[in-house]
Amino acid sequence: MPLTKASRSRSRAASRNSDKASVLALLGISEALKTRGKWTMALRLGNYALRQSRGLGTLTEGLALLSVGHAYRNQTPEDWISAQHHLRMAKLLLEGLPTTEDQTFYLMRAVLLLGDTLVRREDMGDMAEAEELAHLADRLLRKSRERPGKTFRWTLFTGSWRDFCLHSMVELGEIYYYTSRWAEGEKLLRELVPTLVQRRGRRHVTTIEAQRDLASMLVNQDKYEEAELAYRVAREWNDEVPVFGHEEKAAIDYNIAMCLSERGRDDEARAEIASMDLAADLLHYANGEWTLKLARLTSLRLGRYDDVVALCRRFQRVLDEHRARFGPCSPVTLRNMEDHVAALKALRRWPEAVAILRDMCRREAGDVTRLVEQTLETRLNLAHTLRHAGHDDEAAYEYRKCLEIQRGAADEYRDEAQIRNILKYLAYLYERAGDEANALVAYAQLQREYWARPSHHRNFVKYEWCRGKMFMLQGRWENALKLLLSALAVTTRGFDTAVAIIAGVPIEVVHAMQRISEPPPPLPLPLPAEIVETSSQMDGVEQQQQQQQQHAEAKVAVARQVEITEVKLGDSDSDEDEDDVEADEAWDEVDWWEEVIKDAVDAVRREQPFQACTPLDEADSEVDEDDGAHETVDAVLTRKSGFPTVPASDEWSQPQWPRLPDTFEELVVQQRSVTEESRACVWAP
């Protein structure tokens, strides 16, 4: 009997339903294999179910894609691209499902798996996509908690509906962590941890891990007190039922010590570190190098420099010999040596510090992967230490080598402020040693550096002081006095006065200014002061009220009297006051320079090329922060026009030092050979 059209459609529907049932059965078996860790077999079965699901509807095909993507995700990292492809296709298909078929649960599962796969690849584009998926997962999670599912087909493999929601919250918290959304992660985990404690108990692995993740969210927001308490709770729960391995336990101990250190409780942090096995942490765990660094830091803060020296010596050989992880030139090894040097310098054990710094310089010079600009910090540290140790010749050599490196550096490594600092140290060393020729070169280059940066008044002061020092070294006392007094005028009278003096004021006037600049003789003890009021033409009470509101009193000290003059304030006076405040803040360091210039003027009066007190301001005082942030071309040109032009004669040509050999020993040999060759030959009779 031939089949009718209706019977054929019914048979096709029955066949399709049986195919759907077989595909869902295959997917169920695949999920069971995943729970037993047989991911390769689950992937093969899922791929077969995916081929069978073609044409069986959006839901069946979406579930098959979701299962295959999950299986690919747990293969090798090379398979994560395939996992992303299948999970994206599953997400697109499941988004089109009606809400009556538990679309929220399937879609949330696809979104969480896709987001977790993206964040583990640590690609910037993937991170942005994962952040968008986290927003979507958060909305789906709220929706699923409001309306529990009734026909959710994966309940056999994921537990109850509430367990599925808890598991989804855990995965969403991981996505929040890897996408650096600490506040959202903290909010989620503060809600999740009490729920896990209530449903699974505080001894469950998921509960302890969630508590640790909550502490990590707090640390990344600098909430160190709350993070310390959260880590202590996680450690207490883990001590009851060991869940974490040795490395995770060591990481929790380190984080507790770090939170204490960040809060200034270094004694307690040091006690926490003392209970840890630093050697095992360093050799076997990824967090060991940070624990060792924290141990040195806390001892340095507490001033226990002998302990730092002992700790650095103990682990130096370990770091040098384990070349697989560290080695002689690794950042961890060099950082250990830097802290060793810092402790020795605090103990004023200069020879030992110099020896370690020389070893560091040799290591960095022998590292072929390190640029020469990256060795500058260590060489500067060596130069400073040599200067403190009294080895001025070798310190000057190291400073000049640093100057060569800095001037030949690429743009990303070049630091103009560091060049000025190095020239300051060179000028200080050569002036202290009485080396007029090299001191002249240092001051000539330093004044050129200040002339190139006219954005601040203090640079004008330093520029004039450097030029005055150059005249002093040449024995041109009148010119030196004129420039030093002009720099002193900048510190006391302002920029315009200095420009007027430099423009060609006769030397007699300069000498008159010199006499004026001398401190006056002390006045006798003042008698009770009389107050003389000078008012305007208005009288009466109205005048006094207006004076209180619109006038400011400026007291001018006169012999035995105080005259109160009234200065009328206009609308622009408030702006001028703000400018004066900013100017006062900019002139904070001028007082030190004023004393230096006065000392140089005293040396000129005695016709001595060097000052009595060799000037050296605070180490590395030159810092370029926002000097040129608001500069324009016109402003720079206008400011430079106020600087006196350097004459083009030979005596003012820019002097340079010859290039130095690679080591100080080679320089000593070179100087010795030059000295021997310059000696006159004396023939015996």
C-alpha cells in the first residue's frame, strides 16, 4: 500500500526526532567522558554528533557546537583557535533560540566558555571581546537566577539548577579577574562565597578557591587590610582540609606578608617571611623571587642592614648557579646585588659596595642581549659610590663614560636631565680636585645645557652662574663678577633686572650694586613702633568699611615707625595673586643657589678660581617632568632672546673631552705612557 503525503511527513518527523534523540545521547556520553578526563575521546564523539546534527534544528546543532568547543578548549593551546570558532558559532545559534527552550542557560554556558578561552590567550583584542562577554554573562546570570529552568537537559551532568548558577558565577569571577575588572569581581565573589559556605561548606575546594580569589580582587584594588583578612581566612580553611599545593600555599603566605608590608607593618611582615622556606620557594615556585625581594625590602625598611647583607650573600650563589631560571645576568640576580649594594652603602662599607658594582658592570657588559644604554644605571651607581669612597679619579672616569653613553643613546633612552646631573658631578669633582681645564669643560657644557632649556627662571640663574664660573677659571674677574651679580639679581630682583645688567651696565654701577648687595650693619633694638595711617581723600565710617572690603594693608618697616599704605585691589588682583603664589612655589630652590652665588662672589673678590665651599646640590636634582608641556615656539624664542648670546670667539667655543677607553685601567695605562713620552731625555755624560 503506497504511503500518503501525511504519512510520509509523519515518518520523516519521527525519523528526525529519533535522530535528535541519538545526537543528544551522543552529547550526553561525551559529557560523561569529559567528567572522567577523557577529552580526546569526548572530542571525537562530539565531532561525530556535530556531523549528525546538521539539519536537525538550531538547538541541536548549537548544543553540538558547544560540546565540541568545550572539548577543543581542553586540548593543546594550538586547538584554542578551533575552540573559539566552535564556541562563537554556538553563541550565534543559541542567541536566536526562543526563551522557552532554556536559551538563557545554553547561551550563558557558551558565553562563559568563550570568555574564559579568550582571557587565557592574553591577547589585547581577545581581552576586549572577553570584557563584552562578561557584561552579557552578568545579565544572563541575573536572568537565570530570577527564572529557574524546567527543561534544562544538562542537569544530569552539571547538578541542580542552583549548582549550575554557582558554577557560572565562579567562571564569571575568573573572567573578571583576567580582564582586570576588580570591582565587579569583588562584588560577585562577596555574594558567591557566603552562598558556597552555606551550600557546600567551607572545606569544599570551590569555597576555598573563591575565598582566595576574593582576596586577590581586594589586593588588586589596594585594599590591603581587607585582603589580608581574606587571605588569612583562606589559609585557615585550607589548613583544616588541605586543598592547595605547596606553591599555592606559599603564594598565600607571600600575599599576607605583602599586605602587611604595604600597610607599614614591616615587623609583622618580617615575622611572616621568617616562617617561610625561602630556598624552596625560590627554586621550585614562581612566586619565590617576589618573596625574596620582599624579605630584602622589609629588612631595608627596618634598618636591619646586616640581615640584608647576609640574605643577599646566602642567595647570590644560588641565583648564579641556576642558569635555567636565573643566571648571572637575570633581573632577579641583578636586583639581589642592587639591594646588597644599598645595604653596604647604608653601613658605609664602600670598598665592598664598589666591588659588587664592578662585578655588576662586568656582567652587564658581557650580556649580548643588553643594550649599552641599559647599563647606565649601574655605572651611575658605581660612580656615586666611588665618589663617596674617595676615589675621585675613577669616579670622574665613570661619570664621563655615563655622559658618553647618555649622549649617544637613542631617543627612547636619552634623558637630558640625567646629562645635566652628570655634568654637575663632573664639575664638582674637578673643582674639588683643582683641575681648572676639566672644570672649564664641565661648566661650558653645563651652561649650554641650561641655555637649551629656558622654560624656568632657575635655569637662567644656573646658566649665569656657569658662565661666571667659566670666567673665574679663566681669571677674568670683572666679567665673572658682572655675571655672578646678574645671576644674584635674578634671585633677588627679577628677570628683567638681570637682562638690563647684562645689556651693558658700566662696571662702576656693578661695583655699586656689589656694595648694595652687602648685608647692612645690624640695627639697634627697635623702640615701640608708632603706627602712621595714610588714607585717601575719603573720610568717615564709609571710608573705613570700604577699606576693609576693597583694600589690603601692606606694612613697610621704617626706622622706629611702621607705615601702613593702602593698595587698592582691582578685578585682576586675584589673578596676580595666584601668579605670585605659583612664582613663589617655583622659587623654592633659589635660596640655595643664592648662597652658592654669594660664595662665588666672595671667591672673585679674593681672585680665586674656585669657591671655598664646592657646590653640589641634592643628587639627581635635575628632573624633566612637565617643563615643556605648556611651551610654544614663540615662548621659547622669547625666553631665549633674554639669555645673553655666547660670543663666537675661540675662547668660547664648545670644548669637548676626548673619548675614553673602555676601562679605567686602560685609561691609567694610557695616561702613564703619555707622561713617560713627555719626559725630556737626559743623556749621561
